[in-house]
Amino acid sequence: MARPFWVWRRLCLSLLFVFIHSTPTANGDKINYNLVHSWADKLGLELFSLGDFITRRKEVQESFKEAKVVTRQGGVIVESMAKEIEMMMDLKVSAVRRIMDTAENTALSHQNDMADKMFSYYNAKSMAEPGEPTPPAPTTPPDMDDQIGEPLIYVPPKVLVLEPRPEFHNTPVNFSVSSVHVPVNVFDRASDVIKAIQWSENLDQIFRDNYKNDPSLSWQFFGSSTGFMRQFPASKWKKDVPVDLYDCRLRSWYMEAATSPKDIIILMDGSGSMLGQRLDIAKHVVNTILDTLGTNDFVNIFTFDKEVSPVVGCFEDTLIQANLGNIRELKEGIESFKPKSIANYTAALTRAFEILEETKINSRGAQCNQAIMIIGDGAPENNQEVFQLHNWRDPPYRPVRVFTYLIGKEVANWDDIRWMACENQGYYVHLSDTAEVREMVLNYIPVMARPLVLGRHDHPVIWTQVYADLEDTKLSDYLWDIKQCEEQKADVLEYWKVHDRMLEPAEMHRREYRRMKETWNQPVDSNVYQFMTTVSMPIYDRRENATRIANILGVAGTDVPISEIKKLLSPFMLGVNGYAFIVTNNGYVLFHPDFRPIFQGYILKPAYNSVDMIEVELLDDDRAARDFNPVLMTIRDSIINQSTGSKWMLVKNHFDEMKRVARVKRQYYWTAIKNTPFTLVITYPERYGVSRVEPRTEQDIHRTYITGKNIRSFFDGKRWKIHPDWLFCKQTNKTFRTPETELLYFVDRMSEPGWHWPSSRSALPPEHAAAIYCDRQLMQSLVFDARVTKWFSNSTSFNARDKEEKRHEFKQRFGITVAFLATHSGLTRWHEFHSNMAEQPSAGESFSQNNKRAIDEIWYKRAVDQYFVHKESFVYSVPFDAGESGSEIIVTASNAIFHNESSKSAPAAVVGFQFQHSAFYKLFHNITGNACAVDDKDCYILDNNGFVIISSRVHETGRFFGEVNGAIMMRLVEERVYKRVIVYDYQAVCFESKTEINASNTLLSPLFHLLRVGKWLLHTALWYIVQLMRLAPGISAHYNDVYMDANGTEQEPEDHGQTKNAAWLRHLTLRRTRLKSCDMQRELYTLYNEKDNVVYNMTAHACERPFVVLPIPNSNLILLVIDQLCPRDVALVLTVNPAPINYPLAPNETFSCYKHAREFNRVRPQSCISRHANESAIKLCGKGCTLYANLTLLLLSHALSRLL
């Protein structure tokens, strides 16, 4: 009887439409309000009936009736999570401490060993795997090394078997030995280097023991003060970068462990003699010093001639935090510096001492070590009176160290500048070539470390800010340059295809918009980089004569991947739209759901790791950008001071590529992670986060086994997944192909006699190491959810004949591909709908691969939020800009299932289905008839954020409606259909044009002339290169396909003329930009959720109100019908795309200056060791360089500088 019922229903609806169409409209309006209302009701009824039947939502709700609803105790949860993280971090500290102890004892016991320059070790760059070709040994005697005066040494590379391991992100490794990385600027056969490599090989045993005690350990390493790094397990060094920039001594984990926090003022000689190569070297010195600083350090740079000036004007008379953004600003400032006149050393030193004294008095800066670094080509006097006044008040201590860098091959006044360093517990260096800059600059580290070494027994434990493993921020600029070159290449190939059409304004705008969209791609999760924090400790030289040298041997450390910390947070306990994050002592986030460190999918942002917590927790208070709410600032101060507290706040949460926004009242809880500089914060929505679903005691796994039920049967079949990032259970010495395989292994283990739940989800200290980690509450909930939803994936659940017929009808009418269910415990089930009786698992497989994160999926989060708009409504969505793809569009619908008990309710699951957009459009067309197909009306279905779900022009599907019809969207905002919500993006990246700035004098630098000639040749010959590209291999075939006619004859080129060629050259030539941190804002939109909104009762009124808008029942959609004959402002476009925020900057002021003027509070690290009584006995204070010049190159450079 099902089919006759549907026949009669459609007949009645058709008669109703005829009746409504025959009803005259009021005031001659072309849009019949009653007709549109009937469309909306019909659509709502059809869609809800479909979703209700396909998802079996009532049966799912009934399945959870055995569960109970409990109150979520935020304070207890945050304390528990912090304790788990603390235990894990204590374990890592214990491992590093053992490496440190072993290294100090080993170095002491091998102090009399002779350096073996033929010693063979596993070099991470050159070692080979079995079967790999190795470079042949030289058949002739090795050449002499000009720098050391000895024959070059050839040692064959060692061979090692490597095996990919998932816990090391599938990097091939070997757990029996460690490998050594040597920077390009370090000679590995130098006596001190090879000797340290020799004795440090004995660390392999402690590396192996550490890993045995704690298999969750990541990379362990020893960074030597000589420059090399020994890493365990052994692995090959990455070779996918153009040059190996890595030097462990420049990494934050090394620098912060080797020296206590420091305030540094860099003074750069601005006299007229600092020209040409001297200026190049000086700037290289400054940049290298800046590279050694971290977020706990403070710095500023001043140039001095007759006057003393900061390189960044707004940083005058202050020290700034050495985060990536500020360091970048200082580097750009020094790049534009040009020497002028005579240098006034007295004024410069006085200014530096005054700033440092004021910083200490006002409790700003690092409040620990202080240093002045002087870079120049000689001082006219030693300025003893300045030092006596400011630095010699408390002998033998020198509160401010002085480091001097003498620049130039031929310098006369070296004694005074050396005296400044030696008399102020610093170090003197003479530099004559850029190649030696890094190694010589790094000499200041052991000097700053002397108080630590002399103390011997105090080994500070250092935790770093988040960073990308092995990557250097300089690589971001390189990758961006490569990206721009690729874009130019694409332009060349496109020009060959479309010729002058490429220069049309519309085509140029399309290409520019596409590229801007790529820059807005800021994924939260990255497969390119591994983000981590590192714990490290300094390693001291314990030799008896070490007090005369105070030598630091290096730093020991181990990485802690951020992904491993997240696994201990138990997001299951926080529920949907709940999350946790960690804040450092500087207020920066270690991780956060809105932490977006990369853009374009693979390029690190310039200041990616200095994102403050108040820049990601956006209060819903309508304040201007960077006008942060005092309440939020107070909470931040409590967090960085590692207090314990709680607070609720109204916030704006953006999601789905920052194109949607939700306004939520959230509850926050925070507490310190003891023995670290970190504070853990958790938060969840107050509306539905205060309660959670939990199985009753009688549903315990153990009791279920006792009743004779087979728990593994709850996970039969293949139509289920678990959240891939959650820690359910894990055995550290076993790896599994999939999370599902791992889960089934533990389900079987639980059925064995003697099973006991581990007392902690994280590993205990090494002496009590456990092989199994489990989250008992999560596993209990998962098994319960699996049991009560087992029926969902079973196709036999549609066993009744009438239901099967109805199901088939829905399949035919709506093109349904899959129905799914996701629970709060991370379980996802699905059921495929096949077009015929043959199995076609592709739909289900595609869904499960892209939608296996349960409560973290967008459709899950939106469905739970929508529950409080209308409990039974479905949320419908299509991919953004889906209509432009040209492929079949899939619509996703989801509905939240809440479990109620007494007065409490909590989200238990979300059900949903996916169906074909073409079927949805057909349904819409059948309901509206031809009324929306005529030229005088436009009909749209929009979602609750203003995106087009249905349009008569399919290419508009997925677009933001404000870009389609900005005038009507503006009216919808004015009439309170949509609310505009401004969201600030404080992690944005902007692009500014590169200026042609050279660091050296153009008359004296031969490199300048060579680069100028090269640039001239590039611009002159570029067009001819393009013309000849068809001769290159691989291009010829492409050229023939595109530009040859059917007879194989080349098509005659058009006569473009000189003007068009010039225009093409202008567009072809690179317009290079550089990356800059900036702020942007997005104007996002959300429906007003007011019940009985009066705007939905308003009819159309000629062109004064040329539209009718109505909600579609039981959905997040609205129906909009527009009179197209009414004039509108086509130039008005509303967009959700980001736009730069133009702050009121003063002349020559930068964005960094604006941020610096509004800097936030911070808490200094607890450890500060800046002085020791015995340091005055150390007389080692530096030496000059030894010059090894290539006479041919020197003469050539001189000749070029004269001739060009």
C-alpha cells in the first residue's frame, strides 16, 4: 500500500499548488508569500521524512536509554590531565638526566685519549644502506687542505640497515647505534671534533637503555659544543632541501640550556670605513647573533656614527623579546643600514649601559645575563671611564659582559677593542671572511655558560617553545621564492596556450584570486612538519683544570612530539566542541585547535611559534582588533603565573576553513603542569558540555564478559572506524597496521584471565615502566557504544517489505549513498546504499576515509549546536565552491542525538546521511515547478552561514551568497535574518614587495656588479628564452600538441606589436614579495536563532523589498525568492574572505612596532645562573683569526670592483 499512498499525496499537493497559483497577489507583487511558505514547508517535510527514516534516529536514541548522564567536573578533569602530562614529562626528564650524567662521566674518563682522525662513525649525511652505491675511494693521493695544511682524509662511509618505524613518522631508523650530523661549517676531522665524536659513541648504550625503559621516547640526542649532533636512533639526514642549514648550536633547545636568559644590545659601527665586504661580514655577524636567541631572551640593535640610532625606529631605548617576529623585523632593519661618518664609541657604550640598567631597574627584559656586542673595524680608544662608571662597581663581577667582533683583513686598532672584551668577562673575535662568521660568533656561548659550568652541580631543565623539527625559518623564504618561480613558469605555459587572452582583466583577476585562495589555506594539521617541544640539559666538563676554562661539552635532550602530548588529553572527557591547550610562561600556546603554523599547506609562517593565547581565544565583545578585554587579560595573567582557576566567557569560535562562526558561552579551567613552564587549560561549551553520557556500572566490560557475551562480536564487519588520534589502548613494543586492528588486539586481551587495567594512561617513571597504556573510561564507553549500535551497519535492519520498498524509493529519488552514525566515544559506523544488488563499497570507503574523527568532524559539531535551535532539525552542507568542480556534488546531512535523564541531557551521538545534490535540486524543482525557472525570479536555499545550497545556476553551489548577490545579502543583515560577526585572524601572512637593497657598497663589491649583469641578462633575454622553450626536452611534445595545426605546420603567430610585447614582459617578470606577519579580519555570518522572527512574516513589496525569505522547517536552511527585475547594486559584494587590518600606524612605523607598544605580561624562567666568584680567574678571552686567502679570487674581486 506504500505506492498508492505516495500517488495520492502527490496528487493532493499538485491540486494545492494550482489553488495557490490561482490566488491573486496583494499590491501586484510578483512573489506570492503563501506560495513560498508552502514551498518551504514541503521541502522541510520531505527532507525531514527522508532523514528520519534513513538514519533511524529514533532507534539510535532508544539504543542509549541504558546509559546515564553525569555531570562533567572540569576542575577534576584538568587536574587529572595535568598529572598525566606531568608524569610523562618527568619520564623524559629522567631520560635526559641519564644522558647528561653518562656524557659527563664518559668525557672525563676519556680525557687523555688521542684523537684518531681515521675514526669511522655513522655519518647521517653519507652513511649507506646495504646495496646502495658508495663513492669510490680516491686512487690518487688526497689534495692538501689549504686551511689546515694537512692532506684531506678519506674515510669510507659506514653501511647500516634502516627500517621505517611508525613511531618515528615512518623514518627509516636503526635502534642499535646512533648517527652523527656535522654542519657544513664544521670540519669533522679537526682534533677537537673527532675526539668528541669518538668518546660520545659510548652514549649509544644509555640511548638504548632509555628506549628500553620508555619505548614512547622520541629522538634522543647529544649536541656537542664543537658543532656535531649525535642522534638516536640512527637515521639518514634529509636531503630534500637545497642546503643543509642545520646546526644544533643554533636550536632553541641548545641555546636555552647552554646559557641562562639574556639581555643583549648589539652595537654596529656606522663609520665610513665599514663598507664593502666589511659591511657584509658585519651584517652576517648580527644575523648570526640573532639566530642564537630565543623567546626568553631580549635584544636590540643600535648603529652608531656621530649619533646612536636603533635599526628599527620604534624600538628606541628598550629591549624587545627575541621571538621570530621581532627577530625578523631587526634583520630587515639591519639589511637597510648604510654607513655614514665617524663612529662615536663612547656615546654608543653609554647608551647601551643606560638601557641595560634601566631594564634591570624596571624589572623588564630577561633579568639575568646582560651583554653588549660590539661589531666594528676598530675603536680609537678603550673607553675605560665608561666601563668604570657602569660596569666595575662590584668587583670582581661584571654585570654586563662585552663581546667584540673586529671586522676586516687589515685593521690597526685591534688592541683597544680586544681590551674591552677581556676586561669585561667577554670574548674577542677577529673576522675577515663571511665563511668563518658562524663558528666565530658561536664562541660567545661557552663564555655565557661559564657560571653554569663553574657551578657544576646545577643542571637546569629547559623546555622549549613549540617548533618544527629540523626546519629553519629561512627555509620559508626560500620556499616562497620557489613558489613564485613556479607561478611564473605556470604563467609562461598558460601564455603559450591562450596568448593575449591571459592579459584580459577578468582572466588576470581570476588567476590572482586563485593564488590568493592558496595563501589562505592554513591547515591546522600538517603531514609536512612534525611539531614538538624539547627538554634539554647542559653537559659540563668535569676535568680538574676545567675551572681555568669552564668548558661546556654540549647539551643533552629528547624531543616530545606535540601529537604525543595530545594523546594524553583524553578529548573524550571534554566532549564535542571541547578542547584543551597548553600555554607557556611567555603566554604563547604550545598547541591549540586554532594554532595554524603553516600556510599553502607546506610553508612555515614567519612567526609561527609566537602565537599568544589571547590571539586564539576570541571574546564575543565587539571590541576593535587588538583591543583585548581586561577580563581575558586577567585570565591570561593567572594562567602564565601557573595558578589554578576557572571562568566562563562568551567567545567566537570559527571553524571550517574560517568561513563559519559560532557564538558560544564556554567554561574554562586551568592548572599548572608541575616542574615545567607550562599551564594546561581545558574548555567546553556551557550549554551542553556540563554533562556527559556514561555507561552504568552493570555495563562494565568485565561484567559483560561474565554474562557470556563476546565483546569482539560488537566490532564485527568492516563498516566501523575509531578516532585515529585518540589513545584507547597502546602497547609500546607493538605496532599495528590500523587503529582498528590495535583495538581488536586489546579487546581480545581483555577477555583473557588476569587482565588488569593500568593505573595510568601514561607511562610511569622508568623504574616502574609499564608496557600497556589504557584509558579505562574511554574503553568502557566505546564498548558500550559498540554494543548498543551494532545493528546500525547491518543491512538486514531494513527487513520489513514495506520498509525495503520505501528505502528503495528514497534511494531512487534522492541518490542516497551512505547513512552514518558517530558516537561520543569516537566510534563511527556507516551503511552503504547501493544502486543495485551488487556490492559497491566505494561510497562507504570514501566516507570512512574522510569522516572517521567522530566528534571532531564539522558535521558532528554543527549538528550538536543546531540541536539547541531545533531539537529534531538536520544540518545540511555542501563543500565550499562545489559548483565550480564540475563533478557530482554530495550533500551531507546530520542530526544530533541527545540522551536525557532527569533534568540533565548530553550529546550521545550524531546520525546522518549523504546524498546527491542533483537529486536535491530535482526535488526542489519539482516542488517549485517552473516558478523559479523564469527570468523574473531567482530562488535560493541558503544555510545558516549564508552559503548557497541550491541555486538555479549550479555553478553557484557552495559559494557565499554575498558574492552572488551582495545587495540582497546586505538587506538580510539589515533585517536581522543574518548577523555579521567579525573574526580577527592574528596569525595571518601578508606579502610586501621586495626592495632592491644591497648590504655592501656598490663601488667595492664585485658581487653587486655580477648580480646586476645577471639581472639585466634575465630581463633582456626572458622573451627569447620563452620562444626557445619548445626546443627543450618534454616541452616540444607539449608545444606540438598545442601550437601545431592538423598538417603539422606551426600556426602563424599574431602580430602583437611592441606595446603588447612590453605588456606581456611586464606580466612575465617576477614581482617578488616577501613574507610578513600581519593581522586580518573576516566578516562571517550566522542566522539569528530567534523564534518567531518577524522578518519571516514579511511579504515582498515591489522593489522596496523585492524578496521573501522563510526558514525551512527542521533544518538549518532558509528559502529565499528574489524578484530579479528590480534594479540592484551589482558592485556591492560581501565576502567571507580575509582582509588586512589597517592599524593607525605612525610614519615609518611597522606592524611589529604596533604590537610592541601593546606587549603582554610574561613570567621569567625560574632558572638564572649569571655569575660565579671564580670566573674572574679565567683569562681566556679570544683571539684573532688566521687568514687563508685564495689569491686568485682576491685579485679577481679587486679587478672586477675597479673595472665594473
